[in-house]
Amino acid sequence: MPSFTVFKGAKDGKPVKSTTTRPDQLKGDQVYMRITASGLCGTDLHYKTVDMGLGHEGVGVVEDVGPDVKDLKKGDRVGWGYEHDCCARCQECLKGNECYCPERQMYGYADLDQGSFGSHAVWREAFLFKIPDALPRPPLMCGGATVWNALRAYNAQPTETVGVMGVGGLGHLAIQFAAKMGCRVVVLSGSDSKKNEALRLGAHEFHATKGQTELKTSAKLNRLLVTTSAMPNWDLVLPNLAPGAVIHPLAIDEGNLEFPYMPLLLGGHAIQGSVVAPRHLHNQMLAFAALHQIAPVVETFPMSEEGIREAMERLEKGNVHFRAVLKN
């Protein structure tokens, strides 16, 4: 069987180069592709000590296809994200909501021999996404899908005022998507350091929150996307939520989400969990990003042990400018 390079987690938290194999003959709708780039996500940090293929935000070029592949061909540019497979028969799958399938195959739980950190990968065509030619920088497969799903799956309207807490890997994409959807975008960030960039990306209003005892936005927030893992200061935020506001905690955090009990009831607010987008919304996200030229702001690193370690170390310290991308 032919082998290819993967980068795996290790006990000391320093990813190492390894190999895995692909079958001599691809089966079903399997697609073999050469990885050209991968986004680095905060979730990857959770698995850096696990003996598994790292990375879940990949982009590559198709090199070979199985006998049941219908739409992809050699040379096509494709991407993939957090989910690799599902049962295709349960109610969630039949509703087009396969990311909640009880048999879903997700990063960190299945297909542990490979990821998007490596030279090649083999995935099902059903869970690959053809990347539009007009899309300038494609590593949107996790971060883009996560913020898009929060907006689209839960019916964000162009008349809404959308709050974005945090201007990082997720937040800077949330600003762009919400603004291009026609929403008024209000950014809440710790300091003024990213104010100019947030406004350039499409924010209409910016508030630095660190050290503040009072916050007053020009309009009440109908929706708040929390893209930071740090718990918001709800005493500062709550007076700025509109009745019935929806709060989306999007960053991965292993602690508890705490929210004041009575303001939740009296304001009629909702806290809405959300994961990455199902496939039909993922394709919509790519088409929308191509149409409106939405792209991540990236820092690039080489796809090597040294490059991956440096990128992960800097991400863990909060020292990456929005999004780290590993390139072959």
C-alpha cells in the first residue's frame, strides 16, 4: 500500500512526523488528494498530546478517485472540515442536519490515522467541498463554517444588530459574514488594538471592554457571537441585549458556561449551542464567501514539525494574527 506523511500529536505536546497508508485501489466514493494547506484551529490544541493525525481544516487537489465518485475529478481543488461521515439514515441526516447524527464521524473521534496536517489524505467525496475558483484564500473549512452556521442555521436577518465578542480567528470572520449579510455589526473586544482592522473588515461600531464598568452600544444586540474562550462579563453585556436576544458560544472551552438566571428569564434570551455547518450550509458558505470576497487574514507556516510546533505555540499564547495556515 502506498504511504503518505501525517503529523500526529505526541505525549509532550510537540507534534511529530509519521506515516499512514492508502489502499492500492480506492473504494466507493473515496478520494485521494494532495494537501496544499491547512488552517490551524484552537481545537487542534486540545489534541496535541494524543497519538492521532492532527488538523481538520484542509484544502487540497484531487489526485485519484474511487469507482463511485460522481462529481470530482483529478485536478479539482477541494476542502474538508470537522465531519467525515454519518449514517445517512437517521432523522438528523434526513433533515440535512448530519452534524448531529448519533453515528457522526468527527475529528478527534474517528479516522485517527490522518488529518489535514500532512502531505495527502483520503476522504469520502460526500464530505468534500469543491472550492469556487473565485475564493481568494480558502481555509474557511472550520472557522468560516462555524460562524456561518450560527448566523444561517438560526435565521439571522439583515435587520438585526449582531454583536461579535472577540476579534480573533473566528471573530474576524464573523464580522465579515454578518456585515455582508446586511447586519449592523457591533464588536466587543478587550482593547482598542484591533479597532481599525475590525472596522476595515466591516464592523460598524467597536467597543473596548477591559476595565470598563459600563457599556452602551448604539443599538441593542439581537444576536451575540461569543468567539472568545474567556467568559464574558455579563454585567457589562446584558444591558445591551435586546429582548429575545440569542447568544451563541462558539469557542471550544472545557469549563462551564455561566449565565445570570433572572436576566435570562426576564429578557427572554436564548443560549444556542452550535457546531460546524452541515454540508448544504457549508456549500452556501463557500459560495457566499466567493461572491463577497470574504477571506481569512492569515499568517503562514511551513507544513513541517518545526512549522506546526511554532504555529501551535504561538496560537496557544494568543500570538497569531487572526488565523494560522500551514502550507505545503
